[in-house]
Amino acid sequence: MTFSDKLIKMPINWREHVVSSSDILRGKPRIQGTRIPVSLILGYLATGKTHDQILQEFPDLQQDQILACLDYARDLANFETVAS
């Protein structure tokens, strides 16, 4: 099963893994229970790092947390604004 197959088949809800609080990382979205910002994981993916490479760099991270970062980004991309 390829990574894109997993994205389609795995029901990941970013709200179960991504949190934000003003006292940690100035409120930037981060992976729950860590100080790893979502933007860092998305940046690694954007540069071509594989899930395995990210998991090697952050041994406490789980596959679902990486997928949650992608789901979070998908939600942001779908957010609609009304032009004034």
C-alpha cells in the first residue's frame, strides 16, 4: 500500500492530534504532547522527506501524527474567506 493509498483509506482527524495553546510555541499549531510544530512536519514533507525519515528524526512521533498534519493543512486549504 502506497502512502497516497493510506491517505485515502485512513480516517485521520487532525483535531485528535493537533493542538494550540498560547503558552507553548506562541500558539502555533503543534503535535499534541510535543513541541513539534505542524509547520515543521509539513516543511519536511515539502522538501521530499519520507515518513520513515521523519519518524527516524523524531522517534516519539507516530505515523498518525504525520497524517494529521496533512489533514490539518487540507482543512486550511479548504477554508473559505469572503472577499470584501
